[in-house]
Amino acid sequence: MTDRLKGTGVALITPFLPDKSIDFNRLEDLVENQIKGGVDYLVTLCTTSETPTLSESEKEEVVRAVCRVNAGRIPVVRGLGGPNTQELVSQLQSLPLDGVDAILSVTPFYNRPSQEGVYRHYRALAEASPKPLILYNVPGRTGCNIEAETTLRLAADCPNIIAIKEASGNMNQIMRIIAHKPDDFSVISGDDAITLPLLAAGADGLISVVANAFPKEVSTMVRLARQNRFEEARDLHLRLLDFTQACFKEGSPAGVKCLMSKQGNVLNELRLPQVPVSKALEETFEKLLSDFK
């Protein structure tokens, strides 16, 4: 499974209708566009999916819809994380995971465990999970960092933990993991903007937000970098850089949803507490798209 989760994953948005219900037609189109664009795997129920605003039944509907449209063509990763270890263990043992290839689990948030607590949390999930587990480190959102030594300890001790999505932005920490990880453990960038330098340092790929809007360009950039064709990869990275920065300027997924609405792919609808971006940022996306060749 580790080899199948290298390259480009896309953190799928959840399209909404004006009444804030899920737009399943556009979700299905999104999945098709990603596969046609060359992404290597799909990630559901992640931060970009506005997962905290979805009900439990909606989460299951989203996963079923993505798996149905995908029909086994590329791997599907399901997000499942939170601050209650025992509840997550129970869910891993009871949720239907047909069509799901791996679990992406964010660090516990709000309760801010020690590194020993983080280790024991993930070890419990790994022992309970019928699917391979990907750690997700995004301390800017959770207030909890997985230090390099904890990641390496989990990689060594838990065969069912196969990768980490690293979105700490701490290059030294990420490169330390790359330098000392087991051969069969993957390091995945969780930050579009720094993916190219991380690939140059030996990372295995990216779980991307921007690929929702530009699946072909992002997946081609990652593929070129993994083939050591860095001059070509750099050209694509720099062409997308203004879009990447704009997508995160006023929060994600508000930015990428605005961009995709300007492309005509989804409606610019979010659920509170997310709100649409400012008029000034809308105009920035319009100009960037008009100049994009």
C-alpha cells in the first residue's frame, strides 16, 4: 500500500448547494476530474472537506459517493481523527470501510497531549485499525505537534502506520524524519507551497489543496520532481505559486472554493464558521485565471 500512496493525493473539498446541503453531482464530477487529471489517490473527510461541519450520516454519504465514482481506479484515503482515542478506536472497529484503502488521522486537538500521549494515541489506533494508518501533523490547526522522534518511534514500532502527512512547515523536523525513517515509511507534504523543496529532500509526495482546481498541473509537477526533473517541476511550481498563496490567504477551503467557482466547477458555498473570501481576493483569482496560460 505504501507505494500506491506516493505521488499526488488530493484533499477533496465538499461542494455545497445554496441551501448548504451537499452537492453530490458536483462531488462526483470533482472525483472524475481528479482521476482524469492524473492524481494518484483521493483523500476524503479531511480539513479541506469542512469535515467538522458534516453530520455523521453526511460523512458516510460522502465516502460512499467518492468510492462509488472512483470504482477502485485509484486508492481512497478516509480522514478519521480527533481528541477522543477510545471513540476513534470504536469507530475504526465499527465503521464500514469498503472501498477505503487507508486512514488519515489528525493529531488530538484541544487536549494537547504530551509526546508520550501522542505516541500511545496513535499506537492504539494502529492496533485497532483494519486499514493502514497515515499520521497527520498540522500543529497550526491542532495546537499539537508530532515531534520527529515521536514520528520515527511510531514508524519503527507500528507496522500498520505507513506514512505521515507533514504540515508543520518545520523543514528541519520534516527532513529529520526523511533522513531517519524506515525504508517502507512515506513522508507526504501537507503544504502545497513547500512541496517542491521537500520532494528535493526526499519526500514521497503531496496531499494537495490546490489540486482540487489544478489536478493535472499539480500531479505533473510532483511526478516530474519524483523523476528528478527539477527544472521542469520548478517551472510548474512557480506558475502555480500565486494561486497557492491566494488559496490560503483568507483560510482554506474558502480560497480554493472561490477559485473553483471562478473556474465554473463548484458554487462558492461554505458552511459556517467558514465564510466566502473578500471581494478583493475574488478579483485576485479572476486576474490570476485570466493571466494563466
